[in-house]
Amino acid sequence: MSFRILIMGLPGSGKTYLANELQEQLHKKGFSVEWFNADEIRERFNDWDFSEEGRIRQSSRMKELSEKSSANFVICDFVAPLPKMREVFSADMTIWLDTIDESRFEDTNKIFVSPEKYDYRIMAKSAKRWASVISDKLESNFYESEEKQYRSLTKAITWRVTGTLDTFIVSLLLTGEPKIAMSIASVEFFTKIILYYFHERVWNKISWGRDVQKSI
């Protein structure tokens, strides 16, 4: 599951600049990144409805697109002026660009509700600096929570060596035949190591019970 990043703020606050810089920084660190820009998505779906219903539909659409992504990180930059939009999108990280007091769109200014919950509130236009800070934090937390395949394989092997010794000892005590006990233990070693490996990989994709990334 991709880590979903919302970059929000009034039109003209610098969302697109930050999104572009953050994508580049994460690419340099070796991560896959997909970026969805609000205007590009509206154009793709030919949906220019800026009513409350249309805005919430846009937020839901951005969420659906991000959920289909296989990238490590998905960046979505859109105004998200309404609390309901943020609730629908349900970001793993929210970056609020609070760099301007008002935009050129009066209707958006009137409905914009400042977020009560966010991970970063940026009050000065400094995209490169903040992209560096945020990407470093994302990298740190990613490696804390994402277990690599070689680690899963190593854990599988060391666990099965321990388990196979146990199986050999139990089989020897029950049969009294070292050859039979060794045969049972050998077969079990290879079957169980494969099962354990895939068990670990599946659980590594499940976010339930693991809040490391969301606490950034």
C-alpha cells in the first residue's frame, strides 16, 4: 500500500512547486513516486464542478487513484478547503501550505477552513528546503517500517533451522531411528521455510497494528 501525502493550501500557496521538489527528492533516494495534480485530474475526467459536492467528488477521486498506485509514495496536491474533503481523502501525511492570506478566487477563500490536524504547516515559500526536510523524514520512517525481502528470507532460514532441530529431536525420540528422524526434518525444513517466507511477505504489506509511518 502506497503512503499517501496530501499537499493542501489556497491556490497560489506553492503546492505544485513543493510537490515537484518532493517528488524529485524522493526519486533521488531511490523511491517510486506518483504525483496527482488537482487541475490535471479535473481535466482528465472533464470535471470542473467547484460546488461542495464537486469538490468532495474530486477528493474521493484523488483517493481512489492513489489507492490504485503501486508506488512507494503518492503525492496529491489540491486545495482541499473543506474538512470533509480531507476526511474523505484520509492522508497518511498532511502538509498545509499556509503561505498566503488569500487567493485570487474569492469563492475558495470564503469556504477555506484551516485544518486542525496536519503534520507540517509551512508558512514560507521555500520548496527545496522543505522538500529536503520532509523527504529525509519519509526515508527514515520508510526503512523503519518496511521490511526488505532479504530480511524476511534470513528470518525464515534462521527460524526453520531452529524448528528443524526441534523436529529432528522429537522425531528421534518417537521413532528411535536417526535416518527416519532426519528424513522428516529435511522435508519439513524446505516446506516450512517457503510457507514462512510468504507468510512474512504478506504480513509486511498489512498496515494493521503498525503505525510507524503515520506518526511522522
